[in-house]
Amino acid sequence: MTHLDHLYRVAFYLAKNEQDAQDCVQETCARALAASRQFTPGTNLKAWLTRILYNFFFDAYGRNKRTVVADDPLETAQHTKNFWDALPSDNPGPEKRVLELELAAKISDALKRIPDEFRGPIVLVDMGDFSYQEAAEILACPIGTVRSRLSRGRRLLEKMLSDYLIEDGKMP
């Protein structure tokens, strides 16, 4: 139960749909209960559950569309009750809010355009707060591969978002 919020967040990044994310989490829980004997007590339960979710998503949903999508900030704003409460309390003003939403939309779009092999590590490590080791376990690849893909994925994102990067403290 302590990992449900995390599972939903990862499922939503993957499925990009609230209903599908809920279905993925429900199926993950069912599969985890059925395979509970395979879990080794004392190991990382969060990574084990996320791996089940990741495998289920690509088995069930990946057949039609093999992508890991990023969160769409405009859609999230509509589905999140306390969206404005989540913003910093220093009252940045409407212009800054619009610019932040625009940048978030650009980042989301750029994430959608990078290859799956680089998107997965970025979603897990940079957005999902997993360690490199946990991401390697979830993606079933060596930790060096995660580091390499993460580095290359970040460079691709930087290249795609170069128009929005701050240079010398000034906006381009």
C-alpha cells in the first residue's frame, strides 16, 4: 500500500491515460500478490513492483504503441485538484506560470520524440527518483547501460530544448 502512489505515477507516465494507469496499477498489485513467493524479503519491494508494472505495461499496451510518454503538464493541470497549490508560494505571476507551463509542454514533447531506450531511464531516474541500480533492475540491463542511455538521453533532450536553455543567466 505504501507504494501505490509511486506505482500510479509511473503508470501514468507510461500510459498517459488516467484509466489505463489505474488498470496497470491494479493488475500490478494482482500479479504481485500472485507472485509474492518470488519476492525476497529484505530486497527492494518498490523496484520489484515497478518491474512488474513495467513488464505488464509493455506486454499489454506496448504491442500497439511502444513508447514511454512523459506527463503532459496541461492535461495534468486539469486532473490535479491542487495544481496551483503545488506552485511556489512566491506568487510568480501569470506570465511566469504560462512560461513554466510552456516549458513543461516543450520538455514533455521532447521526451516523446526521443527513442524508447533513452526515454525509459530518464523517466525512471530523473522523474521517478530511482537510483541507477534500481533502474537497471527494472529495465533488466546492466547499470552501465542505464548510465550510458541516461547520458545520451539527456544530451538529446538538451539538443531539442536548446532554444529554451538559459545562457549566462539570460533567456535566449
